Amino acid sequence: MPKQNRRFVIINGDDFGFSRGVNQAIIKAFKQGVLTSTSLMVTGEAAEEAIAEARKHPNLAVGLHLVLVCGRSVLSPSQIPHLVDSQSNFPDSPLQAGLRYQFHPAAREELQREIRAQLEKFRDSRLPLSHVDGHLHLHTHPVVLRILVELAQEFNIRVIRLPSEELKMTLKLDRRGLLTKLVWAGVFGRLRRYGEGLLKAHGINFAERVYGLLQTSSMTEEYLLGLIPQIQADLVEIYSHPAVINPEEPLNGPSGSGAAELSALLSDKVRNAIVQSGFELTNYNQ
């Protein structure tokens, strides 16, 4: 009988450092659930706490969650006036940000400086850099991705997330948000093809399949139990946005979604589905 391929799945929690509640959820899902990896927002309100927690849990892989939209910059507004407002906030619209980065030469130059500053701030944490991904996936924008590739050797960027999931499979499991899913599948499908060529040419790794984009804020136990047995690829990342709700803190997703996604990561049924589908839990450091 032919030997079966070993299969690996990375379970990532995004937005580490966004708030104390997100940090609590990610550490809980790592210690008690299936989470193996997380992505740090270096300018998040609770970034220092997140770094301290990561140091206590060295087997938790930590990557950079690059923030270029819906968040704060490392550099001051005077250094990057075409990117942020007077309070260091990026625009809330990915479309507005993406067009600016594509067509505004001054913004592109500032973008390189800010991306470098976020990578430097991550390096200052002294955590090993597992991977790079981005808030609302703006890191897959061709201008941003080219900058990351240029900086890859200097900052030891070995893995970059390129979203890639089967539209038909997602719709079979959940048809809600149909129009958004159709648009995103088209846009991010093209960005994936561009990204694959660029990363392969520079020896930077990426997972065969990355699940989470089309089902953002709804990576529930029910969805994962439907998804995992159908996955055909052998190196897979599944990401979500778990959170514990603290009344005084902002939410990083629709009300209730963070708690539902945390519950999914703590589920014994989800763990069993991973094992029964022949997957080993891992992370990009391993």
C-alpha cells in the first residue's frame, strides 16, 4: 500500500494585542483548545500584554498582523501624512486605502517606511517571527506584498499568508453573504495567483489552502465540523478571531462572533474532526 502523506493544519488566531479580551481568548484557545499560532498587532491597545503572554508560552507561534487599515500606525502622522490622520489612524475603508497605495507615489514611499517600522517593532519584542499576514488582508495588495518581499531577507520573513479557499465548498456549508463571498473569491483569487508567483520566485513559503476569509466572523463549531473533513490539501491554515467580551473594550468583530469562534477552538468535536481527517496540529515555526 502507498504511504499516505502526512497532513498538517495550523490553527491561527488573528488580532493578538487588539484588546485584553482577544489576548485572553487566544491564550485560552492555545492552552485548552486547538489553536497553535497567532498574529500580533504591534500597535494594538494590548500589544505589550500580548508580548508578555507570548513569552510565557514559547510553543505558541507568533507572526506579524500588519496593520495598514482600521488601526494605528507605528510612525507619527508627521512622518506618514499621506497614510494616517492626525491621531495616527489609518482609513477604515480597505478600498480607499488600497487605491491610495496603488496610485499615490508619496503614499507608497511612506508605506515602505511604516511596514519597516512595524517589522522593527515586532523584532524589538524578541519573539521569533513565525509568519506575516495582515489586517483585512491588505498585505496581499501587490504594492504591499512587493515591499514585504523586499524586506524578507532582512527580517527573516519565511512565510506569508495568501488566502485560498474553495468558494463552492463554503457556499455548500453556508450561503449567507453570497454577494460578498462571490466578490471576495474573485478579488482574492486573483491576488493569490499574483502572490504565488512572487513568493515562489523569492523562496518565501505559503500554505496550500488558507480558510477563514469567506467565512469571516462565522468560523463556528458547526462550520468547522463541515469544513475539515472536506479539505483535500495537506498543508492548511485555518484562522479566526476569538475574543472574550470585556464590557469596557471595543470589539474586533460583530457582537457575539468572538465568543462563538473561541467556543469552536475549544470544542472537542473540532479536535476530533482534525484527528479523524488525518491532520497533525502544527505551526509555521515547527
